[in-house]
Amino acid sequence: MTIRIHPEDHIEILHQIESQWYNTAASAIVSYAANYADERFYAGAFWLCYVDYTMFGVPCFALNTESHLVNCDDEDRDSSIWSPPEWQYDVIDKAIETMSPYYRALTHSLSNKDEATWYAAIEEHWQLLARVSRRLTHDARNRSGRFSESLLPSDFVVGLLEEREGEPLFSRLVRASIAPEILTTLPSPSWEAAED
């Protein structure tokens, strides 16, 4: 797949990434829920957002089921419930394949740019993944759009769970990607509470 846009226009590529991530993640969620109808999927997540100022890696998209947590003792369950690397479907390969051309185009558009430009692109990328997460959660919970026929539970949630970044960024991204009224209902939080 070739992305045909002006190679210098990283802002336009980020807009395309936002739109395409919604479609790609929604497709994965609906497909996995349908193909594993005996499972109860409780969450999806973006994670492993690798950037090194020479390339933008494709983030992983993950899904987990309640049955995957059943055999864990309480401590392991609490530590893995919001930890995508420990989930049943920690990397959905088809999502990475679909999104790879967009990230190659983004990397190309940022080549030879200064660090400030990269930093701004990284920040915008965090924000777009947060917006996609909130939109996916809203649509899945309201059975709207791509989710009108889905078999997901009413408390399904998608978040930006980039725990490898550490605090305070991890908690900031969780709060950006999950609405406060939903966040307060989630069990075993591994993020810091919002400061008043």
C-alpha cells in the first residue's frame, strides 16, 4: 500500500493516521469479538509507541479477555489487567500491517526536521491516539457505527496504556484517553489518580 501525500506534510499524515487508526482498531475489535464469541473482551489498548527522532514506529494494538485473567492470582491479576504486554492478544499483527505505510510516510515527512518538530509530532501523536481511544470506547459502549452489531460488553474500554513510559506520562496518557467518568469505574488501576 502506498500513501500518496506530500512528503513534507506530517500534519496531514497525522490526520490520516487518526482516521485510519479508528477504522483499523474498530475492525480488529469487532472481528475478534465475533470470532471469539465465547470470550468477554473487556479492553483494548494502544502501547509500545516507539519514536527515536529518526523513525516513528507503529504502535501495537492489543485486546484482552476476562478469561485470560482467571488463572492469575490476585496480585498477578491486578498487575496484568491494564498491562497490554501481558494480554491474550498483545499484538494484533493485521493492525500493524495496515498502519505501517502511514508510519513510514510520517517518518519520511519528518526526516531532516529539527528536534522541536519531532517533539511536536510526538505530542500530537499521543493526543490523536487518546482521541481515537475515547471515540472507540464511546462507539463500542453505545453500539454506534461499526459497533452496531458487536458482541462487546457495555463496559468495554480502550485506552492508551503506555506503561513503559513511566510516570507521570503513563498516567497523563491514561487520563487523556479514557473519560474521567469511565476511569473512576475501572478496577485495579495501575495509574496515578488525577490531581485536583
